[in-house]
Amino acid sequence: MRSMPAVLVVEDEPAIAELVAVNLRHNGFRTTWAMDSASAQREIDAGVPDLILLDWMLPGDSGMVLAKRWRAHPRTKDVPIIMLTARGDESDRVAGLDAGADDYIAKPFSTKELLARVRAVLRRKAPEPVGESVTVGQLTLDPATHRVSFANQPLKLGPTEFKLLHFMMNSAERVHSRAQLLDKVWGDHVYIEERTVDVHVKRLREAMLQAGCMVETVRGAGYRLTSKPENGIPAAEKAGA
Ligand code: CA
């Protein structure tokens, strides 16, 4: 286990980058600073960091473009990304999450908030104490190997989606409100909006392919994982596994 997590700060405003870097260093992080997309890519090519703080508005490729690229690349797909954005508009922030960011912070932010979010994202990413493999219908999740399969077909899930599914499988058929999911899956991450849950549920359903319908929306209540979705799972029945 590495004692000092490495954070890549991608930010074109030197004053903000320095403020962030100094605070992270004082709190036990190693930091590298890249001021544009090209140097950020060079840093990543040289070594994959534990977390990326990524400014939205950058010279060259935007933070959105970079987040999408790094999410799609095998080397960087699991590296947590926190977007730094001056944009206050919720639709922009959701777009950032859709691009693959794990969280976002709107500027101006306090360094205390920044540290809390960095720690929360790293904690979410950290290996959990290994639990038992859990099966719901034909869906199986193994925390030890971090593998999920449906009808013996492997599914590819992001770290937050994996944690969300794990929690929902451990309490299958039960309905959870967005607030409960935030509490159980995101932990003490108090700043995050309930809307974020919807973004990750959407991503989870997409990643689960034909089994996505097992994650049901319960109107006015929240979400439930069920082995008997209302519309069934046609492809799985055909597979007959
Ligand atoms: Ca900027």
C-alpha cells in the first residue's frame, strides 16, 4: 500500500493550482501539476496517479474531453477524477459526471471541502474488506475478485457502480431512497447531490446490459434491485444459464 497518494492537478490557473497543491502536500499527498491537456497527457504517460483533479476549462482539449479519453483508456479507466468547474449550472455538472468524472467541485471552493472530497473519492476507490460473493437471480458479484457476471457473462462496471450494485445486491428486493444510497455507498460524502445517484444508476444499468432492468426505479421512493423485474430479462432466459 502506498502511504502517499499521488494527485495530478490539471489546472491552467497557477494561483489555483498552487493553492491546491500546497494544501494537498500539507495533508500527505504527492502532487504533480500540469497546466494544459498536452502536459497532463505526458504526466499520465509517465506514471498513472491515484487521483486526478481536472479543471473543466483548459487550453487545448477541455477537461470533459480528457475525462472521456482517460475513462476509455485501459491504463486510466479506474483512476478517480474530480472535475474542477467554474460552472454553476447543474446540467453542466451532470455532463461532467456523464463524461466519467467521479465527482466535481464548483469554484470557488474551500480547501477543506477539496480535501474532504479527495479523501472521500479515494476511500470509495480503496479496496474494501473482502466480503462473500453474492448472487441475485443470474447476477453474481464477487468482491474478492471484483468480478460481476450475468448468466455467466462478465460485466464491466466502474468503481462507484460496483459499490452501488454490491450494496443493492446485499439488500435485494428492498427499496432504497437516494439519500440512503448516498449514505451507504458514498459514505460521509455530504456535499454530493441526490441527482448524482441517478447518474450512477443510469451508468450501472447501461453496464449491466440486458440485466439492467433488474435495477428498478420505484416512483417517489428510490431504487431497488430485483431478481424479478417487471418486464423480465429476455436475453438471459434465452441464454438458459
Ligand atoms: Ca481553467
